[in-house]
Amino acid sequence: MRRVGFILCASLVVVVAAAGVGAQPAQKVRPPEDKGGHVADEVLVAFRDKDHAHAVARAVGARVGRVLEGLGVYVLKVPAGSVEGTVRALTHNPMVEYAEPNGYLHAFVTPDDPYLSSCYTTSHDGCVIQWSWATVNAYGAWDVTTGSASVRVAVVDTGIDVGDPNYPYFPDLTGHEDIVSCQSPIIKSFVSGESGDDDNGHGTHVAGIIGACANNSRGVAGANWSVQLMVVKVLD
């Protein structure tokens, strides 16, 4: 969907590299399979009147396959090859807010060039890891507020690592142990058959930048120490 797709894609862009940039083992990335851009027999639809969803679907030769909870979006199953025609027909129906193909989303590859994540400055201890907080004057902002548990931030990404807090990859790089020991995150998964646990690392990294607790002598400091994280897994 245009609206949902924009949110999902935006979550993949890391704007502030607040977490550590220590050396990481290079990962071999398999290019995503070319499946033609969208699911061959599915259309995503938001209805103005949900009571008529099944009737509208039948009128275009489709059926309701499932509903994406929390989004109010219906996944219609259509005959293979009829996606574009079904979208056109539904778009002109006054009971439909919008309709579009169920497109495939892919995470962008991170190049392993050594200077891509080089240090901003150095000290006698080496890299100043979280240089970005000084750059954006976060210390001044923290004098005013460090966030609030009443604020909920959704991280629409690869999930969050909620396993062993001593797992060696995450604590120093993303503040993993901060996340699980502060406000307990709300975990949701839209990846079929999977929990919200992160099997990639990106979602945990982003969550740490946003909400890792500070002043606990562990991991990293997030932008807002006390916010409630809602981790929404959409990429496996």
C-alpha cells in the first residue's frame, strides 16, 4: 500500500548513527528473488464501509483472504493475472478508500566498504562512538526532557532481539540490554509464522537509537530514554 509502504520503507533508512560503529563480521547477502514486484493473486484494499467488504469483493470475482489487524486493510484473493484489472475496478468503487497490489518489500543492502562507517573523531581511546548526540545538541535537550513512558514509538522493521541479553553482538552495538531492561517493548509481527524476534539486527539497532535507556552504565544512550517501544516486524 502506498501509505503503509511508505512507513515500512522509511524505517529502513538510518538517519542518525547513534549506536556504536565497531567492527562487524561481513555478511553475505543473497539478492532478493525477482517475483515480479507483487503477489500474483492478492490485492490490498481499505474499505470506507467494512460491512460491505465481502460483497464488494465478490462483485469483482475476489474473496477476502485475511485482514491485516491494526491497519484496517483487507487482503483479497483474486485469480492469478487479474491483479491490475481488479485494482482498477475497485479504485472506482465509492465504497473503497484505496486498492493496490500487494507488493514485495526488500531491505536495502548495506555495503561493507570500510570507510562507510568511519569515526567522526578520535580520542586516546580510539573512536568517539556516539559523536552524533553532541552534534545534534542532545545533551541540551536531555536537560529539558528524557522522554515519557506515555509516548509510544513504533519501529516498523526486522523486529527486535528479545533473547539472551548477554548475546555478544547486540549489547555494545545497539544497547540491546537497555531495551529489555527498561520499558518492556510491545511486540507485533506481520511476518507469517514468525514472532517479533529480530533475526537480522537492523530493527534492534534502530530501536536502540530511539529508546535505549541511559545512565545505567550499560550499552548505549537512546534519543528518548523512557519511551514505550512498539516493535513491528515486517521483514524477515
